[in-house]
Amino acid sequence: MKRRQVIFFVTGLIAGLISVTLGSLESLIGILGLAYGVGPLFFFAVLGGIVITGAWRRIQADLLRYLAGMVLCTITYVVSMFTFFAVGGFSPNWFGVRPSANIIDFRVDVWLGLVAAGIVGASGITLFTFLLTGKWSYSLLRRLMLAGFLTILVTFMANLPFHNYWSFLGVLLPLGSAICSCLVGAQIWQHPEVTRQVAATAPTA
């Protein structure tokens, strides 16, 4: 992994750790942080990676695009969370699976909910990257979906011996945020520098 990708990974990891720490607070701040704070924190993780690595030279985003990106990241997480609860809640009726008494039980209904939420999240993050670079990437979408599945698998394995908040969300959110931020950063760095594009199209004397 290149240094630039490591930076994006670390900023995403920090954002995920902040999210899960806020969510552990037994207060209104904890509830709101877990419900609405994960998306904006992911946005700021990517933004931090862009600033630190100098990747801003490779994107065409202005203030309006950044604001739209933050709104999109927020909506993506909220919709993903709704998808998780919807699919996980209805899957016992749809597929006849045994329902989990708590999400940390991590039965089939939780698996299905997380996979569905991961697909929604991957789509939203790909759209967010498109907003920054102006280029849609099906390859990035596939990699984000795969990353989501691997994150779920690692979370499942980490949760097996413990079955608590930190073995579930404490693994899921930081790891997912870190990997997705890393993939977005790698995609941005594949994009040609904007300054070079401008120079190439500028009229010659």
C-alpha cells in the first residue's frame, strides 16, 4: 500500500473510531452521532486525506461540490442504516430465518441487512467520488462492494467470542470507514491532475 493510500486509510480509521466512540455515549449526543454523524465524519476523513496528500490537484471540486459531497455522504449513511433495519427486520418473514434478539447476535437477518446496507453505501460513495472527479467508475463500485463484504466478514469473526458493542460496531465502523476512504483516495490519485488538463487545452502562442 502506498503512503498516500495509508494516509486515507488512517483518516478513515480515525473517523470510524470517533463515530463508534460517540455512539457508545448513553446520551442524545451518542444517539445523534451514531444516527447522523457517521456520514459527515467519513466526508471529513476523505477531505483530510485530500488535503494531506495534495490530491486536491486531481479533482475539480469547488466549495459547492464539497458541500454537496457532505450532504451526499450524510444521506448515504442514513439510507444505508434504514436499509439495514428494513432488510434485517423483514428477512425473518421473507426468508423464514431466525430473528436476532439483538444485532450483536449476528444471525442471518443481520448478515442480510448489512450486505444490503453495504451495497447502498458502496453506491453512494461511488457517486460521491464521481462528484469529486467527474468520472464514474464501475471498478470502484465493485471494489467498495467487496470491501463491504470483507468488513462484514471480519466483524462477524471478531464478534464471535465477545458479542458486545465494541466487537460489533467497534470493528464494523472503523474498518469499513478506513477501507472505503482508502479506496476513494486511490481512485482520486488515478485521476489526472486538473492543472495538466488545463495546460493541455490552453491555446499556444
